[in-house]
Amino acid sequence: MEKIAFKMKLKPGFKDEYKRRHDLIWANLKELLSKNGLQDYTIFFDEETNSLFAVQYQSHGTSSQDLGTNPIVQKWWKYMADIMETNSDSSPVSIPLEKVFHMD
């Protein structure tokens, strides 16, 4: 099991909408993530920079950002594109973060 982290960027003023959409995350998307070995997926928000910091465990070497060819993921990306910084394919701009410290 590997823990990874990455950051994304929310457009200003959309924190509440982002949270609302994730509170209602689609069951088929959750199932897809779980079936692909993703667990304990948490996203944090930095109000000062509008940055989202995601942390997830992956058991199959696949992060949520690697599932972009799946139609469910593509639909979710399009659903979220109006409130996030995205690439031309509607995927969120996602920047991997380097682990520099860990303590159990």
C-alpha cells in the first residue's frame, strides 16, 4: 500500500460548491475508485491559496488521476470543470507532491 499526495486548484469562491458536490459523490465513482485499489482518500483545502491537497492510499499502483480513460471519471471531470483549474481534456490540473517527512 502506497500513500500519495497531490495538489489541485479551486477557482475562487467555490469551496462550498466543491464540498457540496463531494458530499454527494456518485456511488459508481466511489465504487470505481475502490475497485482500483484506492482507499482512505482525503482532500484538504487551503483557503489562502484556493489549493486542494489530496492524500490517498493506492494498492494497485494507480492513483485517481490515472483513471482518466474511464467514462465515469471523464463525466466527473466535466462536472467539476466549472469550479476547478483544468487541462484541455477537463481533467483537473494535478501536481504530485513529494513526501519529505513521515511519522507513524
